[in-house]
Amino acid sequence: MPTGARGEAILTVDGQRYEVLFTNRALAEAEALTGKTVTQLLDRAAIGMTDLANLTLVGMEAARRDTDPRRARYTIADAWDLIDKVGFMPVLRAVTESLVAVMTYSGEEQEPADPPA
């Protein structure tokens, strides 16, 4: 399983899995596409529909490149279809949690919550 600064989420609709993945590269792509910094994009109160669609597209594309780079590229229409099927808030939650995972990655091993006795 890949490790590092990664934030991943899976959204399931009618048995179909849609993966979004964010890495530092994907965050840079999102900034370039939206014209906003990552910290601006994490402001859930200020994120609009177009921002969410663009973030969703970036995340879907990063997941595609990571798992099956020969597969056809996703388009903005695919991102809109996912948002329409799942809903704004569930997609927003999945995307922002994935962004936070990348932004808070420190490179240190995580200690188990309850170490063995």
C-alpha cells in the first residue's frame, strides 16, 4: 500500500466505486485549476460548486493515474455526475478530509491508539 502524503476517499453509488486521491502534486494541480490556494479551498464555508467539481475532477484523475494510468481520463462532466449522484455535502466531506490528510502529513510513523499490553 502506498504511503506518504496521501489523502484518499471512496464514494460508492449503485455498487460503483469512485475513488478520489490527493497528493502534493494533486494539490498543486487543484490550485492551478481553481486559482485558489489549498488553504482557501479548505474553507468549507467559501467553497462553491465549481470549486468542488474541479477538486473532485483532480482527485478522480489522481486516483486514475495511481491505479490504472491507461484508463480513459476523467472529465469535468464525470465529476459533475458524481456530485449529482452522491450530493454536494458527501462529496465535499470526502474531498476536504482527503485534502486535510495531505496537508497534515508529517512523515512520522503513527503510534497505535492503544498499544498492545
